[in-house]
Amino acid sequence: MQEYSDEELLANFKQTGKAEYFQQLYERYIPLIYGLCLKYLQQPEGSQDAVIDIYENLSTRIAGYEIKIFKNWLYSVVKNHCFHILRENKKEIIVNFDSQLMESDDTLDLFSEDIDNDKETALNQCLEKLPEPQRISVSKFFYEDKSYVDIVDETGFNLKSVKSYIQNGKRNLKICIEKNLKV
């Protein structure tokens, strides 16, 4: 099985249901998975547990996902799993982001608990105006602290769509709120 590509192993697993295909695929990426978990969780024991949890979760549900490039998809799953753990434990997430990837402070402020009444009213009105997939994704992400993967599981949207809905939803909210507050 060493000679199979990631995509071939995944296809064989989905086709046959034989766990050894997925196990071989997953074992290729254990160092990457553990390294990412350690980067975010900053605890060796917790990172080892996360590697096992991710394997257990994926081995039973991966057949339902449409995956084009396994390594990229797995990276997103691991990152979101770690963020979910950190949110559950209410730990601060410290990550060095490229400045181009950072959210604008204005957008993040909109979802903080200490916004004024005018902004909150505008936010709620604008949230209702979003297309349903954007509204659902943004609400689950910001208000329910759900990870991308959780949103995918709960809604049936694919991972790329969830990311797009959240990004576009935040942009649309910001534009709508700015218009409402200027009026």
C-alpha cells in the first residue's frame, strides 16, 4: 500500500470500507497532525489525545466527505479540531498569522459581547438579511463557537462552502452595518 497515492488510498477506502486503507493514509500524516496539534494546544499529552480523537472521528465519517487534496483537507480538519478544543477549554488561541489573513478589528468587534445597542440592533437586522447559508454559518461560528468541521457536520454544507459563507457573510454584515449606522 506504500505505493498508493493519498487519493488512491482514500478511493480504495471509500470503495471497499477496509480500514487498513484509511489507516495507511492517516499514518502518513501523523507527524504533521501531531505537530499541528502541538503548535495550537501546546501540550504533548493533549496533542497525542487529539491525534487519536481525530483518527477515531475521521475513520467513521470520512466516507461522507468530498475530498480533492487529502493533505490540505486534513490540515483544515486538524486546525479546526484544535480550535474547538481550545474553545471548549476557554483557552486563548495564540497563533502567528500573516497580516493579510487577519480579520479586521471592526469585524471581530461586531461579535464581541460589549458592543453598543445601535451596533447590536444593526448586527441583528443585517444578520437576518444574509442569505440563509451565510446566516447559518456565521451564527454557528460566532455565536455557537462551532468549528468549520462542526458546521459541515450539522448543515451538510461542504468545507469550502462553509469557509466561503463565513467570509462572505462577515463582509456583507460589515457593509450592511456601516450603511445602517450612517443613516
